[in-house]
Amino acid sequence: MHYTEDTNRLPPLKSFFPKPLFEALDQLRLQRGLEMYASGGTIRDWLLGRQPVDLDITVAKGAEKCCRELLRILQAGAFVPLGTETEEAARVVWQGVHIDFSSFRKGAVTIEEELQHRDFTINAMALAMRDVEKSSSDIFIDPLKGLDDLQQGSLQSCPEAFIDDPLRMLRGYRFQAELDFVLTGRSVAEINDHCQLISQCAAERILYELDRIMRSAKAPHVFREMAASGLLWVLFPELQAGVGMEQPGYHHEDVFQHSLLALQWVQKVIDDPQAYFSDDWRAVADYLSSADNRRILRWAAVLHDLGKPATISSGTIKKDRITFYNHDRVGRLIFEEIADRLRMKKADVTSIGRLIEMHMHPFHLSNVRRQKPLSRKALLKIYKKAGDYLSGLFVVAMADSLAGQGDLKPDNMETELAELFDEIQQARKMYIEPALLGERLLTGHDLIDVFNLEPGPHFKYIFSALEVARVEGRVNNREEALAWLQNYLDEGESQEFL
């Protein structure tokens, strides 16, 4: 048994929660004659001096009954079942606080024995709640010396933790990202031995942990660590296909290492967008102010080249040169298969898929721009196609460019991307938004009543062509719009749609 006196210097655990809650828990404990222990993440966060997210309570048995009795005492709140066939657990949600009760697992008869069935030693500590107010050393329970690991920033797995629940391997990397702790060599070796077991876990549980990692600035480091242990290959065999895959002279790394570098560079742009974008960097900063946007960008960065292994060719289209034609479009299709496997929500599939499919567009436009000025039509096209993801698209493109430092890479590529973004932003302000958001010059009724056209899909093309004419300054009012459409019909530009 390992106890400590270090807890004496901490504020009482109860000070982190509403007073009526602990009064109700005291009443519950006394009425039922229970031994109740605050445990797990609650104790970990308390020892770290952080506000615990939830209140985790362990009892010998009767977790669900404890929840229902606590609800009766509080006279408010909601009951949420959490148990499985092998573990009894339930939750009370009260005034925004989650109080999670769990019974001893795997036949444990003491709290010390029960704690050894947790995931990591830093979560295998408990505080007996009968004297919690005193925070005295004789009630702090730490059978696996989790406090020592906590003080050292180490993530040491509990005995057979990964066999009991393989998701704990991925959770370890999530703790690396969120706590900035390090998995011990023994834990990594165990992950390497058991990583294939992760495929037994429910997709929703896997995605939850991955999304938590992707919300962290440590995601680039954690993905490298997952690759080193082999866990990443079980989760994403599509990424492993890029290991050792040579790329053309624009790049200095294989496909997989380039993807990891892109994730790393996305984080650097997130940290300091002004260092990479010039006049309109605040538009990028506004986009990056959303934690959800940052999460989406990290996903898009590490997955942006998924399509390369499926599209590689050498010496067939361009002699003696490796090519990956259409890898952006194929990559989106592969990503959608991954998203379906992970049960990813539709909004995320759309956002990440759009960034993957469009990540080459800024490079294509930069190539054109290097030869001649871009037309307003071209600027309108990328603006409309990217939509709300325009800033995100250029962050991914910037990271993609910075992650490729081969000898054949064009000089000043990042400067060109920043200038292109500025040009699109200026066009947006001066031409595009006034045309798209201004007064509507023609309606479907005009096409029917004035020009005797039959309604159909061709209306969409007519209005799209009118938008271009307005952005280009050829149409500025209703009269000019009517004249433009008459000329458009007379010249037969729309005949293929009529």
C-alpha cells in the first residue's frame, strides 16, 4: 500500500464542487452505511490542482441504487445508465455536474484491489470520502504508486489494462496530448504487443479518443508516437500504405512522413498565422479562433494525401517522373470510407472531405498566376467552391507546401500562396460579395415571363453565368442584366442547357 502526506497541502476535494452535492453524498453514505471513494480522473485532476471535470465515485456494489438514492436526496437531476454486462456504473447529472458511480470490478473485494484494474496508475488512486474534509494522509489510497508517476509525468499502465479494455491504449495517447505526459517504455512495449486488439473496440469509442487528440496542439507528436508503437497502422492502414513511398522532387520525405510534417506545420500556422500570411492574416486568425476548425484542420492535414498510394504512376504520363494525378479526389473517397468506419458525423465528413479534395487548388491557381494575372472568374470559382472553408483550405495548402522541401520545389511557394489568398480576399471585398450579396437583378419569374423559358436545371447555369458577368463588371443593374441575358440567349451560349 502506498499512502502520502502530500495531499495535506491541497484544498479539500469538496471545495471544487457545489456544497449541497457533498452534503447529499454525506447523507447517502451515512444512510446506506457505505464506504465511498472519490477515484480515477477526479483524484488525478485534484492532485494536479485542476478543476475535476466529473466526480467519479467508487462503491463496493450497488452503483445504480446509489445514483437513484442521490437523485432522491437532491430532488433534482437526471439518471444516465453507463454499465455493461461486466461492470455496474451509472451517472447523475445535476446542475451541470456529472457524478459517476461505479461498483468494484472483476470481483475485487477491497478498494486497493479494485484500483489495480484501472487503465493507468495516475487514475488508480482514491480518497475515502468519510473524512474527505480533512484531506488527511491516512485516507489517500495509492496501491500502484500513481502519485509518483503523476509527479514524474509518466503514463504507466496498470496490470493487464490493455487486455481488459484495448481502448485504453488509445486513451494513453490522448492523455499524452491533453496532459503532456509520456508513456513509459513498458507501456509502449505492451501497446506494441497488443495493438491489434484495438479493432475489437466500438468505432464510436475510438473516434471519441481520436477527436480529443485532434483538439490538442500535441497531435503531431502523438501521431508520431502512435506510428512508432504500431497502433496507428491498425487504426489507419491507409496511412501505412504511404510509408516508404517515394515522391517527386518537390518533396524530401515519403508520403507518410510528409503527412506527419503537414500536421506539424498546420499546428505552427495555428500558433502564429501572421508569420505565414500577410495582409489578410486576420481572416485566417478568425477562422482559427474556433477549436472545432482547428480540429478539422489537423484531421485534413494528416489525411490530405490518402489518395497517393492508389494513384501513383511512374514514367507513364510524364517520363521518368512519379505522379499522383487525381490523388486529391481519390483521397476524399478513401477518407469517406474511413469516416464511415469510424462513424464520423456528417458535418465533419463534409468539412474534412472538402479540404482534402481541394487541397491542390491553391497550387494550381498559383501556377497559373505565375504566368498571367488571374481572371475574376477564376477567383470567383475558388471562392464559391471553398465557401466557408477558404481560410482553412489555405492553411492546409500552406502546411502542405512547408512540409515539402525538395530540390524541384518552386522558389517562394509560401509567399505565392499568401499573395494568392490576399488577392482572393480583395476580390471578395471589391467584386464578389457585392455581386453575390447585392440586390438580385433577375429572378426565375423574369426568365419565364420575359424570355418565355421553361423552368429546369438550365436556370442554375444562367444565374451562375450572370454572377460571373456581375463580378467581372459587365452587368451592374437590372436593365444591363436583361440586355445581357438577351445577348446570352441570342448567341446560343445556353443552348446546351435548354
